[in-house]
Amino acid sequence: MAKRRISDFEGFQKVLNNAKSIIVLTGAGISSESGIPTFRGEGGWWKTYRSADLATPQAFQSNPALVWEFYNYRRHVALNTHPNNAHKALSEYEKKCKSEGHHLAIITQNVDGLHKRAGSENIIELHGNLFKTICTNMSFRDPNVKDDSLPVVMKEDLPKCKKCNSLVRPYIVWFGENLDHEVLRKSRELVESCDLCLVVGTSSVVYPAAMFAPLVAQRGMPVAEFNITEEPADNSFAFHFPGKCGTTLQKALG
Ligand code: BJW
């Protein structure tokens, strides 16, 4: 196995300059410097709340009001933050790629919309979006951009579909649910064809996203990880940049 290069910005930039099709897999860590908690880190959502009570179809079935309170709060938090240097560095780099006839796509596990607000265009949202709802009856999708930070949602106030008046749910992929077929197909296509993969701010424990970067490495393509942790998520990754990605990613892409 090739030697892993830690904080080798110069070496990484040589690889970057030759790459024609780049994928960037992002997770909650990229938004932490914007002030959005991660899931599993200190102060993370799943350190305070049980994911089984809030992010499963069973939880929504048994207590939709509680699940809506959580997602209304999450939307409120996201609406009151801004893209940080890491989101901006990716958006700038996508523009550079476009002008040179190269391709960069972001495959994000995040639902906070910050990549789009930073100006990125090629974004695949694996786990949905906080600013959309989907009808539980007819799958009609609707935007949901209101800043509802009501602490309690009453049963009679649960949001209803404007077409059929059935209950709507957050447009989020919960544990045990399949990812959107088309989203997964496009992601796999990119994973199988890219010549460089960046993995930014994810613990790489949630599937299927967790297998994307290892699959790229298995094809012999370079993977560069940006995470505050000293240890890489996978020993087959070529580069590891420990530290806050707002700093490391900007330096690497600068
Ligand atoms: C920084 C930083 C800074 C911080 N700079 N870095 C195969 C094997 C085993 C289990 C499964 C399997 N296939 C499917 C499963 C079940 C399940 C799963 O993977 N479970 C695992 C926990 C084991 N997967 C699913 O259910 C998925 N569906 C599926 O696969 O369908 C088919 C199927 C179903 C059932 C069985 C088998 C097959 C759906 C997954 C849906 C995930 N949903 C969530 C919540 C909803 C979205 C929301 O509310 O926002 O998505 S869970 C949560 O985790 C959220 C995230 O997108 C996801 C990933 O978390 P992420 O982004 O990695 O955050 P953290 O907090 O974990 O990590 C942050 C990282 O940032 C850390 O590493 C920090 O160090 C770092 N960091 N600051 C750089 N400044």
C-alpha cells in the first residue's frame, strides 16, 4: 500500500491540478465552523437526543409532533447560520474547474443547504433537505423555508399536504430508509468514474455514504481526507489533513 501523506499540501496540489473529475463527500463537520452541531462529536445531536426517537420512520409514526419540533428547530438553527470558509473554498474551486473544462461534484450528507448558499451548483444531497417536505400519502414535495422555532408542535397544527390534506413529513432520509434511487445512481456513477475524492468532515460511519471513498481508493484513485481527527477513517486514503477544514481545505484548494 502507498504511504499516506499527512499535511502534504504541495503533493496534494499536484494531484489536484491533474484531476479532471473530482468528487467531494461532505458531512456535518464542514458546517460545524458555521455553528451547526455535528451528530456524534461533542455537543452533537446524537449526544443529546436518541436518533431512534427522532430520525426513524417509526419515531415519526408514533410521535410526529416531536419529530416536527426537532426538524423545525434544526431548520431554525440552519437559517441563522452562514456558509464558512470551507463551503466557500469548494464553491470557488467548482467555478475554477468549470472554467477549465473539469468537473467537480459535491455529494453531501448534510441537509442544511449551506453548500448551495455558498454558491456551489453541482450538489447531490444524499439525506434530503431541511427546507422541503414530502406528503406521506402521495409523495408530493413542497418547499418549507419558514423559520418556525415554536418549542411545541400541537397535534392539530401538524403540517398538511396542500394537495390532499394528508400529513407531510420532513424531506429527510431516516435510519432504515432507502436513499432516493436516482440520487444513489448518480452518486455511484461519480464514485466509479472520478479521478480524485475529497472526504470532508464526516465520521464515515453511516452507510451507504461511508463506502464511497473506500470504493474510490479501491480503484487506485487518490482520496484526501480533511477532518479534525489525527487518524484517517480508512488506511487506504492517500492524503490526510488533520485540523479544522475551514483552514485546511482553503489552504489545499487555494
Ligand atoms: C470536522 C470539523 C471541522 C467536526 N473540520 N472536520 C451497512 C452496514 C451497517 C449498517 C447499515 C448498512 N447499510 C445501512 C445501514 C443502516 C444505516 C447505517 O449506516 N447505520 C450506521 C450508523 C451503522 N443506514 C441507513 O439506514 C441508511 N439507509 C440505507 O442504507 O438504506 C438501505 C438499508 C437500510 C437498513 C439496513 C440495510 C440497508 C440511511 C441513513 C440515513 C442517515 N440519516 C442521518 C439523519 C438524518 C439527517 C438529519 O437529520 O440531518 O443523517 S444520521 C446522521 O449521520 C445524518 C448524517 O448525514 C449522517 C452522517 O453523519 P456525519 O455527517 O458523518 O456527522 P458526524 O457527527 O458523525 O461526524 C462529523 C465529523 O466531522 C467527525 O468525524 C468530526 O471529527 C468532524 N469534524 N468538526 C473538519 N471543523
